[in-house]
Amino acid sequence: MAIALRLLTLLPLACTFAAPARADSWAAPTVTEVFSASRDHFVRITPGKSLGDTIGFAGSEKGPYAAAEYYARQPDRSYRLMHSATLLNPVAPARFFVSDDGRLATVDNWHNNGFGKVVAIYDPTGKLVKAYDLADLFPPAVVKAMPHSVSSIHWRGQANYIREDQRTLYVHAANEGGFLFGLETGRFTYCENRQGKQRCRNGNADDAWHSGNAMIDR
């Protein structure tokens, strides 16, 4: 499975990285719910209390990580708590998504985009399927060229969502490439267009590129 996307060169990113790091401003994390498209499932995430495990808060309190509660709609249209799980986020994910079969995908960390587990996928019972650091997705030189701020690496765009197939998560990369993550397997494909030709890879190696039609679900 592959996607065709426009590519912008990494030069503007390198120039941004060369500029002084800017300060970050984040709203305080709160208890948040996200529903699946069908509204048959929702997940409620309660922020963790391990601020000391985030970049920029050295010496702060460490404690429980973010907690997720999985709810499913019942025949009488009420919702029932089905499962609870501890997430990999010290405080909270920056964004999270729920599929129609109750799978959870988290993207980035509160106050720490680009640090820690930047993508994590959990099954409908809260069991971790797969999680990725930024170094698992990009070669080191590409990460270094990305825009940096005081406590974040700005590696992705705003277009992040579960696709209509309800089996894949799309994450738009800051360099105009794009990731597809399989919600069942956790595997990913990254694709971009260069000089009118699509190329994709399933790892972070520079020499691992191949043509389109990459598969992420097997």
C-alpha cells in the first residue's frame, strides 16, 4: 500500500535548524476523549504525572504515565468501560486517534514533539502493538536537519488521521513526505515523490528506497 505525495527539499528545513531555537508554549494537559468515526468506540486519556521524564523539566516529579480507558457502545446505546492501559507517554500524547474496531494510535508527546515514542499503536485491549522513536523513522542526518525548538523537533505536519479504510494511520511529514502505519501490525511505509517518481521505504535507511506499491499490513 502506498501514497503519492509532493516532495519539498530538505534545504528549507536545514536553514530553519540553523536559526536559534524558539521557545515552546503548550496548554496544560487535560482529560480528553476521542471517538472513532463510527462512534462505536472512544478512548479517554488521563494525563500522567511524570513531568520529570519530559525534555525541559529535569528535576521535576516523576510518577505514573498517561492512562487510557477504552469504551465500547452497547446495544442500549450506552458506553461500557472495556479495558484500561498505561501508555508510553509520561504526561500525554500530543494527538491520538481511535479506529472503528477500537484500536488506539498516539502521535508525539505533550511538550515534546519528536522526542520519546513519536508514534505508538495499541490494540483494542490496550496492548502495545508497536512504538517508534524518531530515529526509527528517519536517518540521523534528516532528523538533524529538521526544525528544532527548545523542547521539540518539528518532524510532522498537521494532517494526521485514520484513513477511511480504518486500518491505517496517515502522518504527514514536515518535508512533505508521508507515513502510513498499519493499525493491525504497526508496520509503516514512508513515501514521497522525487522528479515525478514515487519512492517508498519501510525503514530508516537511506539506501532502502524502492518503487511504489509498498505493503504495510503483511
